Amino acid sequence: MEQTKTALSERQCGLRHRVFQNININTWVGEVDAVDDEEISPDLRDFNCRNNRLAQMALRQDGFEEAVEAAIEKWGRKRIGVYMGTSTAGILQTELAFQHRDPVRGSLPADFVYAATHSPYSLSDFVRRKLRLEGPALSVSSACSSSAKALASAKRMLDLGLIDAAVVGGVDSLCATTVYGFHSLGLLADGPCQPFSDDRKGISIGEAAAYLLVERMPKDHCGDEVLLLGVGESSDAYHMSSPHPEGLGARFAMEQALSTSGLKPADINYINLHGTATLNNDISEAKAVASVFGINTPCSSTKGATGHTLGAAGALEAVICAIAIQNNLLPAGPKANQRDTSTGIQYLASNQRQRVSHVLSNSFGFGGSNCSLVFGRSFK
């Protein structure tokens, strides 16, 4: 988390010109180093794929495993759920399996295990086993809103009293399916993506793993935690891959998130935009934001730093929102070309330091699967 805070503060870009495998497309990606050097323990060997290796690497960061152990001591293994979001899970393992089919029969390799790699639930199953948890577990796969919706699912379970804590996260890893798929839609940029710039050309695909430990808090609790205050979800189903031109579903999600948090638009100090850097997505989101918040709420997209991490984006940007609150930082993302002033929102041109009490984060997926989250501080 400290490295992420430093990168945001210094407006670093983690994107590089295409280096992943042998993908023959002129684009930039956000690739995590040393994923293929990660070793899965023999007892979990069926789960060995890039997505689960990335998931395991992230579990070791920032004392997260130790925090989960402390939660186990407090609540018990059966009262801690696992809620993960992913769009493609271990589909790279399937790609590799098809490359090594039997030349005569066409059968897939004997060591390919679909349920433990390609299946979206493989991620939750792997994390649950790795942390030795026994509460309910599920995976959400709703494209780019996946891990934001996983947070929403965990909050509902906590509110219902069915669990006392939850490990929530999102993991998506690079694969040919997503890179070639977005290229076929004409949505990939040929350089680092530049959300809301006047010459934006599309997205840069990234990979990431991010986790949050969400726990039930007494009403009179006052600590240094960041709180998940509100959730808003909608499904406008306008088009298979294009957003509603006026941002209708996005607006519904933001309004519901504000309503469930008990806050007004003026209470939000910063908005972490979905901001994919495609022409239509940025415009439609800006219209939705302006319709709810007007033109005075500072906002930005951090995907110029991370790339679009698809199903992991909601969890990753929830962590970024926590950093914003804890450090009173409004992150502008890496430097880009002139901003598109036609969007009519207060898009940050540079980092700002001010008190941050409440933030809203947007995650919107294909098919109009929208989710907005509101976070706030529990400390003075």
C-alpha cells in the first residue's frame, strides 16, 4: 500500500509497451512482475494458473494475511466470508491448454483443471483455502464492475448478520482473450491510456490483485478504519458493450450509493471515476457525474497509472480511495495531454491536498452493469 501511495503521490505510470507473451498488437499494458516465478504449494497444485499466482502474491502484501488471522481469532473461521470479483479468472490457462491439445484427438492436456483455474469461482475457492476460512464464499463476474459488486455483496451479508467479517477483493490477470478482444472492438490505445484527455484513444489493459478486510463495527466505534458507507447498483442493459449515452445507469448507481450512505452530493470530496479513456465511456460518465454532482466536485481516473484492470478495478480503486482518505490526497493520475473541457466536470489536472472525508468510486461493466461505492473516515 505504501508503494501505491508513493506512486499516486509522484503521479507514476505503471504501463509499459506490450511485453506480455507474444501478443502482436501495438499497445501498452500494466503487467505485474514476477508472477510466473510464484510457486503454488503442492496441496493446491490444481489451482496453479497466472490468476491464482497473482492472487497469492497479493495476499502477502501489507500484512494482510496477519490481519485475517487476527480476524479469525476475533470472529472464528465460519463467520468470515470470501467475496471475489474477476472477469476472466484463469482463462490464460485455458488458452495455454488449447495450444497444447493432442494433435490427433484434439483433447486438452491431462493436467488442465478447468474448475480450479478458468472457472470464476476458482479464485474465491483458492483464497478461501489459502486463508483456511470456512464462511460463505462466492465470485462475482460482471465484467469491469465485478469486484465493486463483490464489496456490495459482502456489505449485504454483514448488514444481514450472516457474517461478521469478509475478505473481499478482485483479481484479473493478463491474457490474450482480453487484449485481442478489446482490440477487435477498436478500444485499445497505442500508447499509455489518458482518461479524459482531449485526444484519448482508448484503454490500456492491466492486471492487478487487491484485497480489503471488511468487518462489522459497533455503532459507537471510532478508530482509524475506512468505512464502506454506501452501495449503489444498476443495470441499464443499454448495449452489449457501449454505455448509455446520457449515463442513465451510472447516474442511478451514484444516486443509490448516496442514498444508502445518508450523504448528499455536496458531502463527497472526491470521485474516483471509472474513466477508461474511451471516447464514449468518458463522455457518458461525465454527463452522469454532472447530473448528480454538478461541476464542483473534484474527480479523476487513476487508470492512467494502473491500466484498466477489468474485474479487479473496483477493489483496486477502493484501496486507492482508502489511500485518498487516510492521506488527504486527491490523486490526479499520471500527467496527460490537455484535458477534455467539454465534459463539464472538475477533472483534476494535478494532485491536491485537502481534507478528504467522503469519496465515491465508480465501476461500470459491459452490458450496463454499474456499481458505485461510498467510503468515509471513522477517525477525526
